[in-house]
Amino acid sequence: MILNKIGNIIKQNNDFAIVSHLLPDGDAIGSTLGLYNFLNEIGKEVDAYNPDKLPLKFDFLPGFSDVKNTLIDKHYDCIFVLDCSDKERLGHLVELLNKADVVVNIDHHISNDLFADVNYVDTNAGAVGEIIYNLIRINGFEISQKTAMCLYTSIVTDTGGFKYSNTTSMTLNIAGDLINTGIDFPEINRILFDTLTVQQVKLLSKVTSTLELYKDNSIAVIYVTKDMLEECGANENDASEMVNYARDIDTVEVGVFIKEVEKGKYRVSLRSKNKIDVRMIAEKFNGGGHIRAAGCTVFGDLDEVKNKVLNEILNHWK
Ligand code: AMP
Ligand code: MN
Ligand code: MN
């Protein structure tokens, strides 16, 4: 089985790198640091990378401050690419792929284009953290509390606190085993889901006041501009979960959150509840994701971006 093959790569080599997608979420960071702590603990040399700055909210995770943003001059035996559906999502760190003997791609996105030497894509996994858990266990290793904190974070964030349809009995069994290591999971949940900064609360009131509704209140669009962030003293990560306020409206099927990246360039997050496959919509703009959560980058001014995305949603309406 391929997880044994990847286990043998781990056992037979010494120098590893790990990288995940830009604009990292809890799964990107949690799976990276889970594998990072594990490899360190079994005595391997390992560097963890991400092309973007990690949101500070994850600074409680062991190894958080070790994550590098720029390449060091080193050749690796093996590099792991996690939660990343294609090379473009590595940003400037795509160069890493040329700095290793073997590239291993571990992911759960259906759109993964199998860019590596060894590819393991399990679309039934709620989070890449589940796959890293299985990789460690199937190869006969133990999971420390440090590793468990990271993998738990990966799984609990990508499943929206075990609430989304990507949650399976396997997800819950794995989470149960991680909790059995003695991690303080209520504290982790509090940090991840029940903590906002003053800046975020101020920003929330501005963002929710941009609400526009379409198609009998079944599509909700909210946005944030750089000016709004600045007025609240907030940074761009502070808005990362706000798409949920659009989705959570009782009548809404598709929630859209548009974030200004720079003039003429917007990052769009899409969420749906029951009917619409938002990945298909994101893919029209060269983005991707999952059936109920996807993202893409769209060019134009705010109104153009809004209209382009709305039209594409209406094209997919069932
Ligand atoms: P976001 O709206 O950025 O939170 O993304 C929602 C989901 O879609 C996450 O699983 C992302 O990893 C995935 N996703 C976002 N943007 C892309 C993209 N450009 N290509 C592939 N997957 C994406
Ligand atoms: Mn992700
Ligand atoms: Mn993921």
C-alpha cells in the first residue's frame, strides 16, 4: 500500500522538507507541523516551509516559528507537499520541487493534478491531517502530544469543528485517538473557533454591512477592501473565516466573500450548503477546492468581480 511505500521513504532517508499551499489554512499548517514534529522526533533532519506568512492564531502549535518562508541552500532526500492540489499553489517555493530526489504529494482535493513522483490523494479524507495520522500509524510509529496537537488542528479546522459533510467516522476515530494522547483540545478549540481580536470584531461589523443578497436571498455576497482593513488596524488574515457569515444566513445556498488583494485583484471564497458544487465555479476562474468550500482569484474592479462570480453561480444553479 502506498502509505507503506511512503513510510519506507521516511525510514530509508534522512533529509526532508515539507511545504503546503499559499494562504495557508489550519489543514495546511497543522498537517505540515504534524509531519514536521513527527519526523523530528524520529531523528530526521527536517525543514518546514510555507510560501506565505502563517496566521498568528496558529502560534500555539509546536514548531510554528520554525516554518521558513524562503529557500535555504540545501538539497533534500525527499520533499513532502501537503494539502496542495497543484504546483502553482506553492507560489515562489515551487523551486523546492527541484531540490529533492523524491517529491511526495499528499492531498485530499479531487482536483489534484498528481504533479509529484509519488502521489497519494485520498478524497475521502476530511483533512490531510487524517492521512498523516494514517501514515504514521500504518508504519508502526507512535504519535506524541506535539504531533497530535498539530494533526488535531488540521482535522478540526478543515471539518469546521466536525460539522461539515467531509467528517466521517474515520475522522472522529482519528480525532479520538489524538485526544487520547492528552492534548488540551478544549483550549485548542477555543483558540481556533471562539477567539476574535478587537480588530476582527471591528472588521466584522464593516464586512457584514456590505451584505448583498440575490436570487430570493439564496446567494449572499460580502466583501472586504484594503481600506476597510486599514481602518480597523486589521491584517488580511483577520478576515479569513468571514465567508461563514454569508453562508450561515438561513435562506442562503451559496455564500461569497470577496477580499481585495491589490488594485484589480480579488481573492474569492465560496461556500455552499446542499446543492451547488462551488469547486466547479472556482475552477472557471482557475481556482479549486471542494464541493462545499472553494476559492479562486478574480481580476477586475470590485463590481466586475462580483458580477463575474454571480453570473458563474447562476450558470451552475440547479
Ligand atoms: P478558502 O476559501 O481559501 O478557505 O478555500 C476553500 C477551500 O478551497 C480550501 O480547501 C482551499 O484549500 C481550496 N482552495 C482555495 N483556493 C484554491 C485554488 N486556487 N486551487 C485549489 N484549491 C483551492
Ligand atoms: Mn488547505
Ligand atoms: Mn485540506
